[in-house]
Amino acid sequence: MSKPRPTDGAPRPTRRWVWHELLRHALVPLLVMEVALLGGYLGLHWLVAQQQEATREDLIRTQLEQLSRYEAEHAGMVVEDWRREVQQLAHSALREMDAPIAPGERVREMARHVFSEDGTLYVAEDDGEAGSYYSSLAPSYLQDYGKVARLSRLDTVMQDMLEIRPELRQAWFSSYDGYFRIKPWIDTHGIFTPGVDLTSYGFYYLADDRNNPTREPVVTPAYQDPVGGGWLISTLMPVHRGDFLEGVVGIDVTLDALAKHLESTRLPWNAYLVLVSGNSVLAMPEAGQKDFGVHVTPRIEPTPLTHDRFLETARDQSKSPEMVRLLHGIDDAPHGMRKIPLLAGERLVAWYPVAGTDWRLLAVVDPQQVESGIQHWNTRFNQLGYVMLVGLIAFFLVLLVVMRWRAESMATTLSEALERLSDMALRIGRGQPVVRQRFALQELDQAGEALREAALRRDQIELERAEDARHVEMVMAASGDATWRYDFERDDLHFHENFFLMMGLPIQASMHLADLDAMTHPEDLAGMLESRWRVLHGDSWAEARDVRYRHADGSWVWMQVRGQVTRRDGDGRPLRATGVVLDIQRHKQTLQVLEAARDSATEASQSKSRFFSSFSHEIRTPLNAILGFTDLLADESSLTREQRRYVDEAGHAASQLSALIEDVLQMSSLEAGELPLDCQPLSIGQHLIRLVSQYQPRLDQAELTLSLALEEASLWLNADRRRLDQILGNLMGNAIKYNRAGGWIRLALGRGIDSHGQEMAWVDVEDGGFGFDPNQAAQLFQPFSRLGREDSGIEGTGLGLALSRELARRMQGEITAQSVLGEGACFRIWLPLADVSAHEQVVKAAWSADQALPVACRWLVISTRAEDRLRLEVIGSHVANLDIITASSAAQALRLVRDVSPCMVIFGDVADMSVASLFSEIQRLPREAPLWAVRIGERTGAEADGLPPEFFAVGESPPGMQDVEHWIEWLIVRFREFLEAREQDEERER
């Protein structure tokens, strides 16, 4: 709508503007449009009269085809409504099956049902609710009565469908496990035979994924109602939970209802409709019997359903020859119109398919009726034209008068409303009360309501502001803290009276900022000025600072000052600031007490550490002497049996004491955070295989069987190898000690989700021993706790499990335990997974199958680079008879050489010793087999001139697969030479 435009600089009156706009935008265009319509109508009328005879046949064809198309589309919409209804029923069924059962709901529903002797559950009498049937094909202990109670909520949905859509005969739900519910009630027990499989009939198969992959509603062919209800058409839809077919819902429509609908349809020219499906007649009104002969629908008697009987689809056995000829004649086109001779004469037949079905709707009309109708309507059309011509002229004249009157009325209404709105706005601006006023126009009424709400909001804000002021005053009085406000232009600093009470000063209305700075502690003043400067210059939005102020008695009081600039001018200069002052004197005193306590605790912890260190040194010296002398005495051959037993007991007790001291010292180191861990990727499968060989003598001695479950043999985890061995040693020791003769131990590994939801690797140590009471699981990992077995004769200190769990937690893992008393226990070690995918890809890209060495061999890898060690460990997991041992320092390497006796040493970056010197030290250690060496990485210094002859190859860092293949081939040749030489020496010795 255009705005009023002043012509002489003054606003235009509302009445004049409204009338001008109506005249320009409504009346003039309307007059032009009416003149054009009259001219067009007269011209069209003349053309229609001229072309009427030539186009009459085409008109009849077009109208009849449009009639059949319209009715077919209407039928398609009805079918689509059935689809939506059954879709809603399917969604309601799935929702109700997932919904919880209300208290008493199941009892009420099951009270309607009875059990037959054959195990069938059904509703015996019509109580106004739905019929229900649970086939005895599902035994009573498998029948889901909760589902029966939940699906009873569908009765309301099905009842609403039947009431809203009268053509529906019944609605039902059929479950995969033999449950059937139908509304309205039918005698299901009398219809269904015992043990009937409800999924084998009723077109249940049309809803499965094979016949209905889209899982959309489907319309069945016409079929005989097995309960005697005549011919039916069903609309079905599957009810899926995920990919599982829970059941099928459906609604049924009788062909009689379709025939009645066709009878009630009033069509021009006394035409009538026939509904066909393929070569079968679904519905025909009585008018069609004169043209096609009598259409007889077979009578259906109720027949009990067996488990293997499918419903019979409609086959029109009494079809007339005329209908046969008609249906064969229209098979070649999906839609169209033809003139066909029938019993009562020639008829025009138009047909069109019904969307979503295999139906076709036929519109049949007598051509003579069409001719007479057209002539009648031509006469009426001419008469109507003259009436319209006179009526339009009269209408425009009356409209002109009415619009003038309405324009005056509208202008008056708008003027009065705008004056009242202006008055309300003025009263709001002046702070006067505003009374609610009603307006005839919705938008103006909404504007009036908005103005009234603005007035109420203004009053509410004023009340809230006053209430907030009182609330702040009460809070300040109760807390003892104070607020402050500073005016930069006047240099006025206003404090709440609590500030003066805290400082022991007389209450003042205001003070200068310089007076407050004079009260500030000299050590805090510089920081306070710096914070104030940042806030004033916009570098900080707000600041909080702990400051000491001088009390009236001369003492210093700790305060926390918080504030911010609340108003600035256009140039960014501050105008006003506000904030609070908090009394933190007690907080500071508490911090001092806590710091003193912390220092005391730290000193106590250091004293404990010094005590344990001194204790360890002082007790180990005599303890080592005891162990040494008992070893010497054990070698004496002159001891009697009794004396040897005493010596063995003394040595055993000294060993136990030494183990206890070691556990206590390690626990103390863990608590103090002084036990270093070196977590590296580790192939746990290979590690467990080595562990079994270490414990085999103890297992044989205890008559125990050890089994390995290494389904995840290629699993890698992050752990400290030495500490993991300690954990596994404690768990294996307990599994051996607390087992029974002839028992078993099982080691397994895998990956899973821990209690924190993270994917971790796990190692199980399970035994078939005595186990423990699950109620004592909380005490299991407590230090010195042995769950009452202190006097059982089984050795132990009670520190192993506590130490193991703490070590696992330091490696970002955990240990859990499960047991059944008397049946064994299972301890699970959770440790983080290690990512070695990059190295695995390198190995798999070079080797299509794992390699093998002819004899068992250990390679010692000495390098500070983790990439070198990890690459070779991954390679070792793909080479049979190859064991990779890694070291990151020279001292660690020398210790490992004594323990594992490697056949080849791979030198990388060695930080604390030269490669030549370290290899020389390694050669001095005793060994049984030849020792070879390899150098990887860059060679510097003396190494650039050459390496000892035992270094048979060099390679890159990390090692490449070609280098490793060369080493393996070289070692295979040398191993064969070594084995042949040893066999020759043995033959010479013989």
C-alpha cells in the first residue's frame, strides 16, 4: 500500500487519502477489468457459437476423459488416505511397543483373555474392545503378554480410524510370533484353527523385505473375507524395528462400500462409474447392469483358517461377454475413451488408472444424454450471458456507492484509533498510567496491547530497580562487604558504610581517590595503580586485586577490590566506574595456615623417604651377609639333615625379608612419585610367549597346566617392559600359590572398552584355584591385605597386588578382578593400545608372508631413537624364531647381554658410550654362540674410518626392509655354517 504523499508540504487528511487510494487502486482497475471481461465474454460467446458444432465431439471426449481422470484421481486420493491411515497405525504400533507399561495396565488387559486347552490366548466375548488372539504356535512361556498390554493402546487409534472413515470395515495388527489384534471384535478362537501360523496368509508376505523392499504401504488385490464379510481390499504396512519385521498392520475395505460409493456419485449426463482390477470387476452400480448384464458377487461363508491356507483373490466368474469385450478392448492403452456397443446400445466409455493400484476407473455415458445436455446448457449459457452483462453494470454502480461509504467509515476508524495510540504513547513518555483500550483492527489492537505492555514493563522495571536497591543494601549489610562508585569528572568516591566500619573510620558521604591511595600499603600501591591504568585506557574490561589498607588502629587489613568502568564518553574516556570491596582477611590467614601445613607435610614426606633410604641401606648389609653365609653353609657337606633344614629355613626367611623390603621400598617410591617409568610400544603376544617359558619350571613343580589364548597375537600396547613383567610376575605367582594340585592357569589377551569408555588392550591371568569372596574385592588391592590367609601357610606379604595396581595406573591403565569363591579368580590388566600401523604398513608392503630363521635367535637393539626400536620390534613379530630385545642406553644394554645372550647386536644412536667401546665390552661377556653386529644411522668420528669385522652390514635409521632381508639372509648362511662346524666338532670328539 502506498504512503500518503503531501502535495503542499502538509500531511493529507486520512479520509481524503483513503478515498483516493481506493479509487486509484481498486475502483479504476476494477472498471477496466470488467470492461475487458465483458468484451472478452461477448467475443468468446460468438466464437463458441460458431465453433460449437465442429468441436462438440472433441468437447464430449475431453469432458468425459476429464471426468474419468478426476474420479480416478479422487479414488487415488482415497487410496492414499488409506495408506496414510495404515502408516499412522504402523507408527503408533511401533511407538506403543517401545513404550513402558503403566501400573495395572497389563493386569487389566490380560483379565479380558482366556486360555484354551490347546494353549491359545484369546478374548472370548465381545466387550466393546478389540479382538485379541495369540496362536498356540508360540508356547505360553514364549508369548509376550507385555506386548499384548502395550498394543491394547492401539484400540483408540483403530476406533478413531473406523469412525472417521466409514468405508473401513476393520483395522488389525498381526505379529511375527502369532499374535493378532483386530478392531472391531471378532470370534478369533472360532475362526483360527489351533496352532495357526498367522504369517502364512492374509497377504502377510506382501509386507516383507522380499516383496516390499521399500517398506511402504501396499494395497492388496480383492480377496474373499474368510470370516464371511464379503469381498475385501486391504491396505498393509510392515512394522520394522531396525531390520527386524515385528509384524504387519492393515485396514480392510469391502467391495460393497466401493459399490455404494459409486452409486452415490452424481455425474453429469447420467453417467456412472465402474471400478475394475485387471480383468476383474471390483464394483459396479445398478445402472451398469442394463449395459453389461447382471453382475453377481459370489456368496462367502465363514471358514476357519488353517496354517497353510492363503486368502483367495477375486476372480469374476460371472463376468458378461460385453464386459470381457470391453476389458480386452482397453488393455492396449493406460487411459483413453472409446465408443463401444453394449446391451442397451452404444455407450461412450472413458477409463483412467487409479494411482498406487492396478485399478482402472471406467466412466460410461449414453451419447444421446450428452447431446441433449449440451443443447440444454447452450440455451442456459446464452441466457446467463445476458444476465451477467446487466448484473456486472449494476454491480459496479452499487460498488461505487458502497466503496465511498466504506472509505468514509474506514477513515473515521483509522483516525480515531491513531489518535488514541498517540495519546497512549504520550502518557508512557510522561510516566502516567495507561489504560487498556480495544481497537477494531487486529494490527492496531496489537499495537495498543504492545503500548500497554510497555507501560507495565516500565512500571515493573521501576519496581525491580527499587527492589534491587533494597536487596543490594540488605546483602551488603549481611555480608559485611561494601560497594563503591567513582565519578571521574568530580573525583567523588562513594563507599558503602560497611567499608568505613571495616576500616574503623567514621562514615563519610564521599572521599577523594588520593585519600584512598594514602591508606594503601606501599607494596600494593604500584600494582593497584597499574590495574587502574589498564581499566581506564580500555586494555582490560574489569580488574580484581588483593590490597592491604591501613586500619584506624594502625594494622593492615586485606581487602579484594573489584571494579570496572560502566560509562564512557564518545571518545572512550571513562566517566563512571563501580565495583565491590571484599574482606579477605580471614582468607589470607587461612592460606598462611595451609601453607605452613603443606611445608610440614613436605618435610614429613622427605623425612619418611630419608628413613626408608637409610633403612634400606642399614638392613640390606646384614641381610646380604645372612644370605651369603646361608649359601656357604648350604654348600657344606658335613651338615646333618637337621642342620641343613635349619640353614634352608634361615635362607628362605632371609629371602622373604629381602622381597618384603623391596616391595615396601617400591611402594614408598610410587607414593613419592620417584619410581621412573619408560612406557614404550610392546608386542604383548610375543612377550607372553617368553613369559611362559620363564615360569614353566615352577608350573611343572606345582603340577599346573598353563594355556595361552592369543587370538589377538599381533596386539601392541604402551607399557614399561620391566614393570609389566613385575605385574605379570605378581599375578602369575598368586595364580600358582593359590591354586590346587593338578589345576590350571590361562593367559589371554584382547582389546575392549574399559569402564571409562576408552578402547584399551587387556591381559587376563585366570586360574582354577581357591578364588576369593566377591564381597571382599574392595580389600583385595589394599597394602598388606591377604583376605584372612595370613596363617594359611602360603607365603606372601600382601603388597604384590597393591603394588601391581599402582604400577598399572602409572602406565595409564588399571587392574580389575573377578572371582567365584572355590572356583578360581580372573585378574585383568588394562593398558593403553599402541599405534604401530605405520611400521606394520612398511612390513606388509615388503613381505607378503612372514619370514623365518632356522634356529632361535635374539637381536639386541641399542638406540636412543624410539623409531629404530619400534621398527625392529614390529619386524620381529613377523619373523619366526626371532626375539627382539631393545635398550636405550649402554648400561641397560650390558645388563641385557648378560641375561639374554643375543646372537646379533644392532647399534643405532648411543649417547653415553662410543659404538666401538660398547661392542668391545659386550664381547668380553661370556656367550655360547657367535656374535655379529650391524650399524644403522649416520657414522661420525672414528666410526667413519671403519668398524670391527663383526659388523657385517650397515643400514639406514629406521631400518629399511631391504636391509633387514639382507641381514636375515646373511644370518641364515652363517647359522648353517656354525651348525655344520659344531656337528663336525662333535663327531671328532666322539
